[in-house]
Amino acid sequence: MTQGKIAPFDAADYLDSEEMMAEYLAACLEDPNPDVFIAALADVAKAKGMAEVARASGLGRESLYKALATGAHPRHETIRKVVGALGLKMTIAASAPAKAPRGAGRRKTGTSGPHLPAAE
């Protein structure tokens, strides 16, 4: 019996829309290992076209490859340029509803709340 060859998996083959790229990067950003996000950024840049991403980000193609290589530690500025060149943006969101600080919602005796002008 002959064994069939299995093609290596390449995430870039499945990143065919900005929505898919954004979801993939967001999922990888949740991993505590920063190399996962950098590898995902490289996958997305490959899917979009490295030359196009390099041009749009203002980076040289070689610099882009180096910044997104395994084990690289790109500067935040470089990551922002690449993300912007991909037509995406980075945002921060609360992970869970924040608990009210202790004592919040309680009024101290003798206070009337915000100081508003007196009604005439």
C-alpha cells in the first residue's frame, strides 16, 4: 500500500478576507506567547502579499521578512505599521466587566452629589 503525501498546512491559504485576517490575529493575540502573534502576522502578510505589505507599511521587503521571522522581537512601531498596511487596526477591550470599587454607589451622609447651579 502506498502512502499519500500530505501537504504542509499554510494558514495563509485560508486568510482570504480582512474579517478572517482580523479574527485570526485576535485569536493569536490571546496566546501568552508573543511569538504566536508574530507568526500569525507573518501568515496574514503572506496572504496579503509581502511585497504589497512592505510597500504599504513603508518597510523594505527584507526588513519585513526579518521583523516577522521566528524569534524576532519587532518594535511596537513596526507591528503597528504592518497591521495598518493590512487594512486592520489594534484595539483594547475589557476582558470582563469591571467590579465597582469598594464603597462605590454609597453616598456619604451630608453630600448632595455633583455640584449643580441652584435652580432659579
